Amino acid sequence: MGQRKKVGAVKTSSSENDTGEASKVSPKHNICMVSDFFYPNMGGVESHIYQLSQCLIEKGHKVVIATHAYGRRKGVRYLTNGLKVYYLPLQVMYNQSTATTCFHSLPLLRCVFVRERITVVHAHSSFSAMAHDALFHAKTMGLNTVFTDHSLFGFADVSSVLTNKLLTVSLCDTNHIVCVSYTSKENTVLRAALNPEIVSVIPNAVDPTDFTPDPSQRPTDRITIVVISRLVYRKGIDLLGGIIPELCLKHPDLHFLIGGEGPKRIVLEEVREKYQLHDRVRLLGALEHKDVRGVLVQGHIFLNTSLTEAFCMAIVEGASCGLQVVSTRVGGIPEVLPEDLITLCEPTVSSLCKGLEKVIAKQRSGSFPSPNSTHARVKNLYTWRNVAERTEKVYDRVAGEEVLPLEKRLWRLRSHCGPVAGSIFAFVAVLDFLFLLLLQWLVPDRHMDFAVDATGPNGLWVKKRQKSEPGC
Amino acid sequence: MGPDGVPSQSVPWRKVLWERQPFPDNYVDQRFLEELRRNEGIRQYRYWAVVKEAGFVGQQLSCVAIFITLWLYMEQGLLSPETLLWTSLSCALPGYGLYQVLTAQTESCSESRTHLADSQSAVLFLSFTFGFSPVLKTLTESVSTDTVYAMSALMLLAHLLSFPYAHPSPPGSLSLNAALFASVCLASRLPGALHTFAMLTCALLVFALWPCLLQRLRENAPGHFTGACVGVCVGGVGGLGSQSPGGAMLLSLALVSVTLICPLLLVSLQRHKDNIQGPWDEAEIQEDLSRFLH
């Protein structure tokens, strides 16, 4: 049943062609992005999903987003360009991630997938239970699946052993995986025991028009170091608490501008109190995305003290605003910017201070290129259009691949995930399949209305906006 | 660019994202995972060294057995409280002297507690226990004996599980409290108030002071430490054997498995250890950053 639907859906997307090379017109896909993390929640994953969806719509694909209800925001919403968002009523358990039972989300997600004639399910973030649920159900329904991993994970403790096992189960029969940096790819391949050939590296992007330099905003009588990050342990705020007094004692014209909020704010406040730096260390609190640029352009140096980072958009934003970037050498950060735009240091107070002092000395001598020339170099490095193009290729590739039928899927689970976890999840997969049969018997696919397309090949958003809106 | 691009072998692949490279996105270079490190800083265990360390666990198990044996003798009236008290005292005084000698060997300069402070604590503890022993004796009168036994067994188990075997001096608060709770429970089932006092004094000696002395021995006289452990184990099995041969069998089985078989397992399973490290690991802050705050 599920298989049949998929074939039909591929046909509606007007192509059986999997190379994309032979035909001039690349196939159009009906994509469903699934993640627990979406607006109104703010963060890297959220903006990634939004920007990628917008660029894919621009390229003529149909995109819908499924996430869980945020407070009173539930049901269906339309965003710019007819991007449809389903806020599904699923129970949030912890940190905006939904509870998972492997089954309860199937009826709702099946409704979305069938009504929207989805061909590719693209799940985001390994922390999102809903994303893993959606992958699981999509495979049961015979849809192609893509997963994007946005974060790095260790191997040392019990919690990572368990989550890595779940990731192995979730990704063992996923068609393709996208990581945001080469380090992240290595990490994901190891965590989920994957074939590296099915893992693509597509970096995040930054909207360069949002982050333009404005040298007139920089005060000339002082040097300002800007830090914009959540104030949490993983961002190395304790290191920052050591750097501030060290450097402020040495350089009387040095100022710190710190944007962000979090439990480690107290560390910075204590340091500021103890060394009487109230006029030189400003804590701005949580910043809205639109205010970030206004803070960045006031500085000369952008400092990132993260202890782990898969990609780090913040340093690209900083460099795009023409700042000199100083960062810890962790995770994927060394891959992000060319050597002359970034100073990499070890994650220790002394190494970071040394790096910062070098940059300060160069800044004083004026040997850095102008902010505008830095911006000109950075602005074309990471664009969402490029990300969408590369993601499109992943969809094209995936659309030609076979979704494992149930017996092959069970065999794959048992051979790939170990005898215990494999058998358990093979059993769960069978139950999920039976549940799907029950749902298909209760409400056959043919009785389900197709949703009005706001976007995609036959999108009504521009042409008949008034009609498409009350459709849901 | 993209999975359809044809990789030209003339340009070497670089692990950078900022450069558009003529390789597909899913390209896997030979250098893939080259920064992966396995089993870094792994400790190679030697069997007899592990057995020696496991001896501490074994002797602690035997200490519990010895304590229970003493209690059994007291309960049956085979051991008078006076004898126990005098024996305890005659063990405590040389033990204290030995402890002082061993401490003086290592840390002569650092400020240690004075003898006066030590004797003050001892007097305080003894007088309070003596004063309260009639109360402790009747404490669990309204509780059924079965409950008291079950509770004691549970608490002694908790003592063994939560005992800080790596740094037993001073004994961890949870393990010490569990052991003392168990001894109060058991002591309250003895015939008289003096019995209770003697039992509690003995418990203090076995569960609080002996681990401290043994730790000193482990640090300063490793040879004697092994001897002490073996002695305690033999004493435990022998003592328990005089009261319950079945219990002694079980204890010796437990001792053999803890001190001989478990280390064997650890050493033989060590070669299966596969610990992966790489650039994705969260960096650890090695420095002491509190100096900036205080």
C-alpha cells in the first residue's frame, strides 16, 4: 500500500529520472520538513529549516513544515511565500522535544504526508524526537527519507551510548543524511555506524544582506570585543570569565560587549563586580535576531569561546560584519573560515588571551583589511541558495532510491543495530506497519482530501492567494 | 559541486567548507576519520595489582561478617559486653598509635589534629553513647524483629555498596550512616543497655576507624596492607564459620569472586575496550578558573 502511494507521488512530481543529468528540467519534489524545533522557538535549526524551505520554494518545490504545537500556536499557519506549517498537537516532554511512543504520532503525520502528497520526508536535528518518529513512520509508509544532523555528540558517557544507539536505529534505513561540517560527518558516521557514502556535507548559511559592516558605528578611542552566544557551559562562558579580567588589566581601552542570556550570566556578573568593570563590560541580555547586526558592527573583534560546535554560524556572521574573529579550535570551526579571517586558539584562557592580544596589536597597527573587504570575501562563502541547490541534489538522488520494503527493513534493523535493539525495533516496526494498515482501513487514502498547494509546481500562493488561505 | 560532479584527482581534497571544491558533497576522502584516536591514555591493568586493590572490597565484606559474628555471640550470651569493651579498647589504643606513626611518616609538616582533640572526640562519643544506650536499647521495641533484621541487612548492603573504596579515609557519610543505623537496629535486640553500648562502640571501631587505619597502611606499608586484608578475610570466614557454616561458605564464595574472578574478568575484557576520541569531542576546561572569581 505504502509502496504504491510512493510511486504515484513520484509521478505527480513529473519525473522518474534519478540522475538529474539527462533531463534539463530537474524533478520537483513534495518535501515535508519535520522537527520539534521551529519558530516561535529561536535557534540555528529553526532558521536553517525556514531559510532552506524558502529557497526550495523559490526553486519550485513544494515544501511543508511539521512541528509540534507551541502554546496556543497550533493548527496550520502560512508563512512568507505560502510556506505551510503544521503545528501538531503533540505533548512536549523536555527542552521543546516531544515525548515519543513510536506510534501516537502516526495518525497525524500520516494525514500530513497523504494530504500533502509528500515524496520526501526531511527530518532535522538528532535531539528532536518528532524528527525520529517522522523518519520511522515515513519508512513504514514507503516514503524517501533525509535527515540533517546539526550537532556533535560524544561517545564517553552512558547517555551518549544510549542516544547513539537510538540514532543508529533511526538512521540505519534512512536514505540519505546531511551534516553541516566534515567533523560533524565523521561524528555522525561513527555514532550511527553509517556508510559514509550516504552522508553529504552541506554547510549552514548566513544571509549576507543581514550582516553588512558599518565602520562608522565603531568607536575609535577603544577596542571592542563582541561576544554573542547563549551564556551556557558548552559555549565556554567560564573561559570568557577568565579572559575578561586578564585582558582588561593589560589594555585599559578594551571593552567587552556581550549579547545573550543563560545560566552562566552569573559568572560574568561576578567577574564584572569583582574587578569593577561595569563601564567596560556590557551585558546586553537576550538579543533578537534582527538586533544582532546592530551589536556586531560596534565591535572590532568577535570572540567565540565554544567548547563544542558543529558549524558555528556566529563566527560567519561576525566575519560578515567585518570583524576579526578569534575562536577556539573545536569541532567543525577550523573548516568554516579561511586562515586569514580567523585566529584559532586552544580552549584555554592563556591560549585565547594570547590570540586576542595578537589580534589587538594588529588592530592597533591597522594592518587588518577594511571591514568592507572582509565582508566582500565572506558574503559569497555560505548562501542559502547554494545550500538549497546542494540539498536539491540530495533529494534528486534519494527520489531514485528504493525504500526498503518491510521484510528487508526488518532484516536491515536486525543486522545493523545488534541483536537486542535490532529485534526490539524490528518488532516496533511491525507494530507500526500493522497500525498503519488499521489506519488505512479506517480512513483509506483515497478518501482523504488532498490539501491545496500553496507552493510547488502548481502553487496557488501568488495566483490565488485569497482562495488558498481558507483551504485549511 | 554536488554528487554529480566529477572529481578531478589533480586537486587534493581539503577539509574546509569555505572553499568550493570539485568533489561531490558525499565524497569520502582517504583522510576521512584520520583524526580519530582510539583508547587514548588507556590504563593497562596487571592482574595481581588489581587483586590487591580488590582486597579492600573483600576485607570490607569480611568486616561486616565479623561484626555480625560478634553480634550473634552477644545475642546468645556467649560474649559478655565487658570482654568486648576491653578487647575493643586493647585494639583501639595500639591501632591509634600505629595510625599516628604512619601519619607522621608522610605528613609531618601539615597541621594534623592534636591528641587532645582526638581524645575529646572519643570521650564525647563514648559518654553520649553510654548515656543514650538505654534509649537506643528501647528504640525499636515497637518494631517487629523481622523488620529490624531486614532493615539491618538492607543498611549493611547499602554500606557495602556506597563505601568509597578508592578513598576510604574518611569513610563516606552515606556508607558510615548506613552502617551505624544497621548497628543501632541490631544492638537494640541485645539483652541489656551495656550490650548496646559495647556493640555500638565496636561498630564505630569496625566501620569508622578501621578503614582509616587500613588506608594509611595501603599508602605507607603496602606489604602489611595485603597481610591485613588476608587476615581480616580469614577472620571473617572463620568467625562466621563458627556460627553458621553455610554463611561461611557463601562469604568465601563472595570473597573469591570479588578478589580473584572479577579482576580476571576486568583484565581479560580490557582488550575489548574501544574508546573513540576525535575533534568532535567537547573540550574540557582543564584550568582552575575559580581564581578569577574568588
